[in-house]
Amino acid sequence: MDIKSKFPIFKKYPDLAYLDNGATTLKPEIVLEKMNEYYREYSANIHRGIYGISERATEEYESARVKVARFIGAAPSEIIFTFGTTASINLVASGWADKNLKRGDEILVTEMEHHSNLVPWQNLAKKKGLKIKFLPLNGIFLDISDEVLKNLVNEKTKMMAMVQVSNVLGTVNPVKDIIEKVKKINPKIVVVVDGAQAVAHMPIKVKDLGADFYAFSGHKMYGPTGIGVLWGKKERLEETEPVNFGGGMIEEVTEEGFRMASIPFRFEGGTPPIGEAIGLGEAVDFIEELGWKDIMEQEINTYKYLEEKIGGLAEMMGEGTIKILVMKGAHPHDVAQILDTVGVCVRAGHHCAMPLHQKLGLMASTRVSLAVYNDKSDVDKLIGGIKKVNKIFVKED
């Protein structure tokens, strides 16, 4: 199957080796066409107009909600459209945690979190006098031994925030097992999972995980930017306060007050990213049409080929679809710039995970992250670029 032919960017740049999928994935033609269709043919607001194109916009928008719900094994009423993973987690922090946590309560996070699943909790802790504890690493994996968890989790631990797949190391955390363990110690813990790096690479059924909230972004799963999802258990969503008040999230307003709309609409105040939500629905269709078996087989073959070819050219850390390269004598920014000269796109920096880099003893890293359209030819271009880096920076004894 020629997957690259489905992505118009490769028609403009046929030799492009795009290996920065952890930052954002490229968009297939069908997603772009679907969004263009909205803006050209029925670009009206939703839930408001009693006329044809508005009703069609509403239908397409709500159809996307149904698709996303099916995609992660949830009910449509549990799906909240946001602007991305960061906005979703901030909604949990401001709408649920700020309301339900009190001074002295504790939040458990992991040492591999993206800033989006750390900074909101640090900000809330500073505001409310909370304590943050860290679940430590053991190599590139989390230490989830009974001894460690019993030392970290107690009756004061009211929340846990963790990533399902690390955006630096590619580590796939056993989220279900971890949640079972911490809730066995304290059944009242509320768990929010950052699934941004997981949803494009493996089937997710949120209710099977045991989490209370699950957040992800459209642009990391072949959808548009500016659209994300927050899933929450019904009882957790009922305990959550909206953070955007105004049009679209109310049922009735008088001079004395207001009555909120039902869930999920009360969390989508203002005009939402309608075209982007519709595009996300089409991205779900794209993934389901490819099928998880073929997606995972393609990605596994590509990263195994990378592991075979890299040899001693660079030190490589990570598992699965995300790897970081450590090259002696070469700063990651220099590595990325040289790779760009041969048409290879990678990420250089701390990848919004400064504490993790500090833990690993790295000031920065070069990240290679794969998607379904990557193949052996992309790896060959990367290897050629790494050889070029070594020729420039590596001094022979």
C-alpha cells in the first residue's frame, strides 16, 4: 500500500523524510478535503441556525463527536472538544481539581511528563498549597514496584497524572496496571492520562484503562491543529466546572442568573473549532480505514529497520516509534540542521520535557518519531544524514 500518495505534502516534496511526528503528523488528502468542504459549502455556526447549512454543520460536527467516541470506546456525551491536549488537561486542572482539591492534598505525576501534564499541576499546587510527588524512572521505564507506589500513594493522594506514551522515550506505560495498583492503595484517586502520543499508534479503549480523564490532540493523529479531546467518566464530568462561560454553554439566562446546558455542551462555550472537529472526524475514518493491524505492522517494520541500520553511528535511546539520538561532539540543533540539508526532518531540543532531560543527564536531544507513512527509504535518508554529521563533528583518534 502506497500510504505516502494519500498525503499531498509528498507531491510537493517527493524526497521529504518527515520524522517529526511526535510534534505533529502530516495531513491526508481526505482530511483537507473534508475541512475545505465545510468552509466552502456549509460554513455556518452550529447549534444555532434554523436553516439548511447551519443544520448540516451541526450534523457534521456532532457526527465527528460520535466517531471520536467510537474510536476510543466511549459514549458521545463523554466527549468534549477542546483546542488540544494542553487545553484538555487545563480543563481538568481548573474545572475539576481546583474545585475538589484542598490544601495539603497530593498529586502524583511521573518523571517523564510533557510540560502540559506537569505545569498545570505545578500552578495549581502553588495556588492551593498542594504537594506534588514524582513516580521515578528506572532506565526508560517507570518504577511501578509495590514498594515505590506504597511510599508515594496514601490517603492524601487525590490525583495522578501520567502519560501513556512518552514523547521523548517512546515508552509505552502500562496505564491499566498502574491505575489498578494506585487505586488499590487509594480507591478515591482521580487519574488523568495524556494520550497524545498513543492515539495514532495503538487502539485505545478508555473505559478499559480505568482512568477518570483521557486527553489527546487531533494533530498528532493525522487531523488538524486546534482541535483536541477530553474524555471523562460521567460522574467526573458532573463534578467539573466549565472554564469558558457565555454563548453556547447555557440553557437559560435571566438577569438573576443562568442554567448551564447539559454535558458535554456546557464545556464548549463560544464558537468551537467547527471545521477542525469535522476534520478530526475524517482523521478517525482514515485511521480506521487503514486498520490497526496494517498501521502497527508498518511502524514496527520501520523502527526495526532503523535499529538494524543505526549500528554504531549514534547512540539511540527509546522504544517503539520514538527514539532519541545522542551523537558525540554534535549539539542536537546542529544535528537537526545538517539532517535538514538532506531532506530529513527531526526535532531538536528538550521536547517540552525539561525535567526528563535533566533526569537523563541531557541538555537536549535529537528526536526521531515515526508515523504510518514512514518507510525504509526515510530511514536510509536519515542514516545518510547521520553519516554526514559524523563526518563533520566526530574526530577520529
